[in-house]
Amino acid sequence: MAEPLRIGIAGLGTVGAAVARVLADKAAELTRQCGRDIIVNAVSARDAKRDRGVDLSSAQWFDDPVELAKKADIDVFVELIGGEDGPALACVKAALDAGRHVVTANKALLAKHGVALAETAEKKGVLLNYEAAVAGGIPVIKTMREAMAGNTVNRVFGILNGTCNYILTRMEAEGLSFEECLKDAQRLGYAEADPTFDIEGNDTAHKLAILTSLAFGTKIAAGDIYLEGISNITQADIRAASNLGFRIKLLGVAQRTESGIEQRVHPTMVPTASVIAQVHGVTNAVAIETDILGELLLSGPGAGGNATASAVVGDIADIAKSQPGFQHGPVFGRPAKELKPYRKARMRSHAGGYFIRLTVHDRLGVFAAIARRMADNDISLESIVQHAAESETAQKTVILVTHETTEAAVRKAVESITRDGHLTSKPQVIRIERAG
């Protein structure tokens, strides 16, 4: 049997502790599958005395994760600290520079520094594995990086944040407000005390940027993603979507166009009968559209200690199975130095159209004025419906569904209606995806 694979873990929070437990509890099975033992030789965390539910007494303790990365007697460095810079970046760079394999669950780190880290890993001939960084326990990275050779990806999209999907699911199923669902998500541990990163779409954007690089062979460009969260979704939107045969999901979408790559994260109306609409709660789902395979949908647990630990252990096992001297595949599916500069696509018509909700003053001529502003911007309307407000105030709700048009045209029309003084509250604009 080959020599044991020696692991160093930096970060023993929910995920780090779960990884240590899985490696201990499944030690015999992992040895059978990998042909060698996997042992935790070193660990680092902020509190050495905390009970993490696993015996780590045989592992060397390091207060400084960078020292662990540099000096510990290990083959694989597992970074579970989090954060795009600071200790996480320092210790991953140290481990790669020392010629050690790295496994990380840190999507923020990869979204900002992934290409540079990939260049170092490839230069040193070591692996940088990151399955747990995107969609938790779903093996989407392995699928795109290894199992789809020869396929040309045209589009990748999905539900990449369990917190947002949980909130939208509860809002629809129970008629609760966004604020009520968010508080419950925080109580259950699905959302952080400061949930901004999740609910405003940043977490989804980091994951999408990584998938975009894998799909299209471009450098990671998280800063070029159109970004909109779910904090302004109301029960009025949920009900209107249902009446129109749609369900609201926060989607991350990346697709190839004739002018470049389009990346966007925003609430989206998807047909209730579509597969993506059936993904509920904290579950994640990723759809990949290719020329050979067609459409592949991967769905499963997107967050939590066990789901993330499963992905991390899978990455460790892949390293344990690799042969000494074997030429490892590139980190992002293509050599890092060959990744193309990201070219942002020009604004184009959205085939699915748009849902627009306007709360307006109940007075003569408003309905006609709205229709005129749409016509001024060459927006063809599929439907326009006026509802009386539920309260006794002198206002009404106007719901519009457009045919294919551009985001710029819709935003310009809504801005004109706002300047005209017809609105009593902030307008709502949501893209409609007719398939997916």
C-alpha cells in the first residue's frame, strides 16, 4: 500500500470540524477506495480548547495557518478559513509555493485570486481542488472540468444560493413577507446575522464567476456581473408570478453570445412547470447547456457542514488516488496562462421579456401614459393589467408583461414613468425566462 496521505486543515468551524469527523469516521472506507490511508497530521484554528466533536489530539497544532502551510509535515493543505484576502490568501499561497496540493471551499478567494493561484499550482505541478466552493455537495466542478471533454458550453445557469432559495420558497408556500422569512432563515442558521452577502446576490456572483471561467475558458471576472438581489421581492410579486404561471428564483446565468460572455445574477420568473422551478428550500441546482450533451441538470444540497465536507473529502480522495509524477489537469479546465481575457457581451434583447409591477396614483390618464412610455421605447406588451390596491389609499397596481426587448429599453421606460410623477412606490422589474 502507498504511503499515507498527510492532511493539514486550517479552519475548524462547522465545515472544518465536519471534514475532520468524516475523515475519522470513514477512514477504513476511504483507505479501500483510495489505496492508502488518509490522516490528519496538523490543524489550525483560533481556539485550541474548543470541543469540535472529533479527536484531534494526534494532530500537530498551529496557531498560525501560514506556519502550518509552510512547515507542517503534510502533503495536502485544506483551507476552510474563508475570506478573499488575509490569512486565507496568505496560507494558500504559502502552501502552493511549498509545492503542496491545496483543497479549498473558498469561492470569494477564487473569484478574486483564482487565476493567479492556478498559475502557481500548475507551475509547481500540484492540484488546486475547489469542488466545495460552488453548489456545496453537487459535483459540478468535477463534471465541468473532467467529465465534459469535447463539449462546447453555450450556457450555464442555476440556483446557487440556498439562503435566497429558502426565503423565496417560504414566501410562496406560506404567504410570508421577505422580512419574516429572512428572520426565520437566520434563526435556523441558513442566513448569517448580516445576510447582505447572500440576499444581495454577491455569493451567487462569486460562484457564477468560477463557473463562467470553467465553461468558456475566460479569466474570472466577478466584477463584471450584473447584480441584483431579492430584498425588494414582495408578496405582490410572488402572487403575480403565480397568476401568470411563473415562480420567482434567484438565478445566476452565464452565456456565450456573438459579442462576448454575458453574466448576470437577478430574480427571475421561470415557468412553474420547468425543472428549475421545482428546486425548493436550501437546495441548489446547476444547468449546463452544451452542443454534444444537450442540457444537464445537477441538483442537491448546496450548503451546510455535511454537504460541504462531502465535497472537500471528495477532493482529498482524488489527490490520494493520483499517482506520483502524474501530470495533473489544469485548475480551470485549461492552462491558466491560456485563459482568455473576459469580454463582456453587449446589451441585447431578452427573449423571455420582462415583468414590470408599478404602483401608481389612481387618477385619469395614468394607464394611457404608461402605455405611451412603453411605445416610445419600442417595447411591445404581451399584457397589461390594472388592479385596485388592497388598501383604501388612492392608488392602483399595474402589471405589465413585455415581449422580447432590451434591459436598457425597459429601464429607460420605467425611469420616464417615474419622472412623470405617476408612481407611489419603487417599481419592480423582473426578467422572465421562458424555459429552464
